[in-house]
Amino acid sequence: MIELNLAFIVQMINFGILVLVLNIFLYKPIRGILSERRQVIDSAREKAASVDLEVQEKMAQYEARLRDAKNEAAGRRAEALKLAQAEESALLDRARKEAADSLGAIRGKVVKEVAEARALLVKQAEVLSSDICEKILGRSL
């Protein structure tokens, strides 16, 4: 059986002193260091979270600016296309008008030349018919 004598009480006192000494010199400093480390880690996590949030905000701003730039470029492209189409239409209209004017001038010239040719042919036909009649009749008309 277990004997409870003075040695047991001395060992219990030694154990209590050892626990107090270890608590003062070992456990409290370790707990303090662990607490400081936990605080440092927590602050680093908070800082990382804030940096991540800031990065996400900047990415959202960048994407919004990029989207705005694309929309502006599309608007400018559409405007330039409209201007080019209007210019093309104006050029085609002017070319058609010039072609119509040129064609009208050519037709007028052709009509004039045809009239002159007919007049000349009529004159030559009269002269020729008069010559033929004189030859057939044998006298001048």
C-alpha cells in the first residue's frame, strides 16, 4: 500500500515549486510569444484581406475603364463608318451626275452630228438626183 509520509509531502511541495518556476520562466514566455505570433498572423491576414479587396476594386475599375474605352472605340468606329458611307454616297452621286452630264453632252453632240450628216446627205442626194436626171434626159434642168 501507499504510505503517506513526509517524503511524499516534500515531493508534492517540490512539484508545486517546479510548476511555479516552469510557469514563470517557460510557460508564460511561450504563451506570450504564441500570443504575439497569433496577433502578427491575424494582422497579416487582415492586411492581406484588405490588399485583396483593394486589388479587386482596382481590377473592377480597370475593367470598367477598359469597357468604356471599348465602347468609345466602337462608337468612333461606327461614326467613322457612317462618315465614310456618306462620303462614298456623295462621291457616287457626284460621279453619276458627271457621267449623266457627260452622257447628255455626248448625246447632244451625236444628235447634232446626225442632223448635220442628214442635211449633207439630203444636199448630196439632191445634187446626185439632179445629175442623174440630167444624164437620163440629156439636158440640164
